[in-house]
Amino acid sequence: MRNFETILITGGAGFIGNHVVRYFIKNWESRIINLDKLTYAGNLENLTDVEDDNNYTFVKGCITDTSFLQEIFAEFKPDLVMHLAAESHVDRSIVSPLEFVSTNVLGTVNLLNVAKDYWQKTQPEDFLFYHISTDEVFGSLGASGLFSEKTPYDPRSPYSASKASSDHFVRAYHHTYGLPVVLSNCSNNYGPNQFPEKLIPLMINNIRRELPLPVYGDGKNVRDWLYVEDHVLAMEAIAQLGRIGETYNIGGHNEHQNIELVHQLCDLLDEKLGRPAGSARGRIEFVKDRLGHDRRYAIDSSKIQAELGWRPLVQLREGLSKTIDWYLENTDWLEHVTSGAYQEYYQRMYAG
């Protein structure tokens, strides 16, 4: 089992990243370096409970900046890089694909170059570059079947194309230079602290505020839902035990049509808010489908279960209930995010 003295987490102020940062600070003795550019999706309010921890350091910066990354590696000497920094919203990638190429492709290659040079010069024990990716690189499934680690890549959006490219570069750096890497491709994450452009928090916020509930197309697109804390446990297992050069698929085993998911959210929130049953469902509006909208994703996670002993613990209804409770108990956070106020304090603190 690998142990790491210093863990560099890119994108640690984002949705999945803040859960990774918080978990490792609370459960490991390693020094945690959180590197984040603080774009609109990066929110340090997610980490107020650990920001004063002696083992935690936040650094603002961009992974496309070579000299900045070189300084980070020279100063902190990480032996594990957990790379989560990415532009991740499909709708935004359709409008601004070059932003996704810049961060997800060029940024990843830049990080790989700096990591490779550092690793070659210092040869730290148990050095590992862990790249976290998405199941969207595999394209779209029919009514049956699952994505496995051997499924050919077939990305359908600028976002998934950029992530597919970054995956290929990570594997290329392993085969060409010998850089020790592992990769994982996960299904749709959900849980507390997720930016409300994504389906579940968007619906929770709109139901709470009694706003329309927009659903793409006929609502029958299928996704496999993974509770974010289950994902963090999978990442821990891969970092400690994953075979070098291997890829692991991480799935929640919770396949549902989007409209089924929205119905569950409506019913749970009607109950929790003390509203008449069915009142939220009446605000569902089917809207024009998204360009290139993949019909179905589903993950076969038998490899990580067999090799590393991980399996998802949180079923969808339980996870949705926990997620809803968090948003209802943290309305100030939600208001800060939707208004943009969350950016003001930390952007001033880390100006420049």
C-alpha cells in the first residue's frame, strides 16, 4: 500500500475536489496542497472547515502556467498528484470549446511535463500521477450494455473530447517516459457543494424557489449516479492500491432516466418542505434538447471491485435525501453561489 507525504490536488476548490481535500485532511497525515485557479466553479467557502488546518495549504494558480507549476513542485515536493482541475460543464463546452481545450488538454499536458521533469530529477519513492476523468469519453450506449475499461473512446461533445484527449496524453506519458500514472473514469457525481448549473442542484434550487424545472428533450436520457463521497473512497483505493498504468471505472450502480430523477427530487422536496404532493412536478417543462446529447451512460465497475475491494455504499434515494438536506440547511451557501457573492472575498484575498 502506498503512503504519500505530500499530495498536490488540482481543482481542489471545485465540487469533487473539495470533498477530496476535506477527506484527505481528516483521514490522512499527509500535507495537502490545494491548487485551484478559482474560476466560477471554484469556491473556497466549500473548505472553511479545514482552511486553518496545519496540514493544508491553498495556492491560487493555473495549470497552464509552466513556471508557476515548476515553483509549486520545487517548493512542496509532492509525491502524489491528484489531477481534478478541469472545465466540466457540457453546455458551456458547446458554446466555448476552446476554453475546454486550454484547460483540459493543454493544462493537463503542461502538468504532465512538469510532473515528469520533477519525477525524473528527484525520483521520489512511490511517486504517482493520478488523473481523474469521466465516463463521457466513451460516448453513448444503447438500451443495454455497460462501459468497461476496454470500451473504445467515442466522445460526442467538446467537453468529452477534451477529457478523452487528456486521458490519452496521460497514458502516452506513462508509455513514453515511464511516468507512474493511474486513471479513473467515473459516472455522474452528485452531493453537497455542487455548483447549481448541474442537474440535481439546479432542480433542488428551482423547486425550493418554486421556479420552472427545465428538462432536456423527452427526459429519457439515462445516467448512472455516483454519490460524491463514494467516489472519494474509490479514489483513495486507487491512489493506494491501483496498478501503475491501469484505468479503473467508477460507477454508482444507480441508472435512472433524467425525468425519473427529477420526479424523485420533486417528491422528496414536496415532503421535506411540507408542500402538497405533486406540486413540484407541475412545474416541469420539457425544453429543446441539448446538442449532441448522449442517450445513455452506464458503468461496469467490476474491475475496481475485484482488484481493490471498493463498491458504492450510497443508493440514489438515500443520496438524494442527504443532498437535499444539505442544500436546505445551507441556503446561505446557495444564495452566495447563485448571486456570485462567494467570489468576492476570496478573489480579493488572492488577487493577482
